[in-house]
Amino acid sequence: MSNIIPVEIIQQRIFEIHGEKVMLDRHVAELYEVETRILNQAVKRNIERFPEEFMFQLGRDERDGVITICDDLQPLKFARTMPFAFTEYGVAMLSSVLKSKRAIQVNIQIIKAFVKLRKMLSSHIELRRKLEAMEKKYDKQFEVVFTAINQLMEPPPPKPKRKFGF
């Protein structure tokens, strides 16, 4: 039961909003096998455990942006309330609010997913540092190689948003 949900599935449900890696209440509730309404009730009953850096509520634009990314969130389009987003700290705090065995196991897997993402990011930064050190060490004959590698490491430029309407 230690591998209740593959980390890869959890990673697909982690979004970046407000510069934070977060999971939406709907996805967390689904993983814990509880209704979103029940999860949110438990959180509201223990709201003092969830400061702003643990959890925040999405605005309409953020909600609409997440809906376009993730097909299973289409029902949120017609929801009366905006979804909550839980940071890594908020997900950790959920284990003290939801006390079932499944909640504990799922919580462990979610934390592992956040840690794995953080490690991937830090290894990318470390690779960049090593490349920069090598660039300084070697002369101009390798300049073309380093330029090509740097271009490959850069994230693709954001696609221009299409304007609609008049």
C-alpha cells in the first residue's frame, strides 16, 4: 500500500499559480477519495491551520486558465465557488485535518511528488552552473557547442495569445 498512487499521476496534477506549485482542491479530494465539498468543509473548520502560504482561493482568470490546461476540470467552469489551491505546506497540513488511513498514504505520495519536482528543478540549476563553469574554463573553440547547449536548456518562449472579439 506504500505506492497507492504513482508519483507521475500526482505530478500531472501539480500546477504553478502565483509562482507556487499547487494542487487544486478537486484533485486532492479525488486522490483522498472524498468529495471536494467534504475536504473544503474540513479545511474551513480548521482554517487557522491554513495561512495564505499554505492555501489560497483562485480568482476567475486563474480558474479559467487551469480549466484550459486540464480537461477534467471542465465542471469548475460552472461551479458557484472558486477552487482552493494547496501548496506543498497545505497538502502536508491536510494530513492533520483528514485522518483516514488513505489520507495518510496519499499525503505521503503527494509530498514525494513535490520533492521530486523540487529535485528536478535543482538538478537543472546545478547543470546550468556546471556548464557556465566549463564555458569559462575552455577557450573559443567550444563556443559554438556551449551556445547550442544553452539554447536547448532555455524554456521555449511563451506562445502569443490570440486576441478574440472586436
